[in-house]
Amino acid sequence: MSEFTSKKYEDWSNDALWEEYKENGGIEIKQELAVRYMDIVRRVAVQMRNVYVGFAQLDDIINEGVIVVMNAIDKFDTGMNVKFETFVSKRIRGMIIDMARKQDWIPRSVRKLTKEVDEAVMLLYGKEGRMPTPEETAAYLKMPLDKYEKVVGKASLFYVLSLDMLLEEKTDNRQSLQIPATNMSEQPEENFLGKEMREILAEGISSLKENERTVISLYYVEELSAREIAKVIGVSEPRISQIHANAIRKLRVYIENAS
């Protein structure tokens, strides 16, 4: 895309470009803005590779992401209390999740086992009034713990999509998964979720274990990939997938019981 941009804007700041575009428009300025945010497209595409690896290539997602950026430039309100980087990255994430949902490529065996795990967790949650541990859930299912952990790891995408669809049912706002930061003043998600849902999500996140909160923060706020998170925490990538899936499943259960 850079070949279509004009060198006369190279010395312009992003703020200057936004001001000029909102006042006078212009395809050259729009293209210059899009080029400057291409790193966000690639970063999100790489981060979410596990979501689309079964049906799309990285270049396909980047091409779709460019379209999302171009559309977002027109829809973005510079007066909002949110950065364009945050605004567009969430839209790109939503685009990828929507693509995955339409493909419906998650194996039936994974769906079946995931449903059994969900039912067991809900039942134990109702009995104990708290989230059951992996050991307790595995024991209830009469399943070896290592097999249970493998099931949860494989189901990580399913849990992400399930939470996404649950949020869609609970709110009339943006369809993509929105995880608020612990410090709500730093991540003003009121632009994406209703206040009630944001409070429920924040409470749900605070109820997670420390390692689960860390993974959720690194994945959804810092937008690191599972591989990058594994390096930060010092565990294997499959282990990160397990922690991520456990956290999302707990949030899903929390939301269903709180709303």
C-alpha cells in the first residue's frame, strides 16, 4: 500500500494527519494513515494465528485487516476517550473471530468434550459456590488429569468463541471479545461494552488466579501471542493455551451466573 502514499506527508505527525483528514478528507491522507497502522494489523494477525490457522493464511488475514483499518479510519471519532490503536485492534480481532465462527471448523469431538467439561463445571459451581479446581472437575468426569488438561487446551478457541457469542447476546454493542483492564480509567471500554457488562467482566477477572489474570492481561491488553506469553512467564506454549482456556471458561461461567 505504501506505493500509493505521498512523500509530502512523511514529516506530518499522526495528530496532524487526523486533523486534516477529519476536516478535508482525501484518499492520500487516508492511505498514509492506514500505512502507519499496518504494524497493528500484522501484530494482531500474528497474535491470533491459532484462531485461523485451520482455514486462512497470515497474508489473507493481513489483507482483510487492511480493509478493517480503512473502514475504521472513517468511523473513528477523534473526540472519543480512546486511542485509535485500541479502537482498530479490537475491530481486527472481531473480524478474525467472526471469520472463525463462520467457518465452524472446530471438531465435533472437541465440542462434545467441551460441553461435558462445561456441564461438570456448572454443576460443581452450583454445589460449592465457587469455581472447581481442574483436579475436582477431572475427578467428577472420571478423567485423568492430564487428559482433562489436553481437552481444555484443545478447546481454547471454542471457549474464546463461546465467550464472544455470550457477550454478543448480553449486549447490543460491538461483537468482538472485549476484556477490560484492571484499571478501568486506563482502558475506557465504555465505548465497546455497557457499564454493567464491564463491571461483571472486571469482577470475573479479579476472581481468577494470578497466572490466569496475567495471561488474560498479556493476551487481550498487551496483545501478545501465546508463544510470546510463554517466553514471558517461562512455561511451554501448550501450558499457556491451557491457562488461557481455563481463564476464559471461568469468565464464561461467571458471566452466565452473574447476568
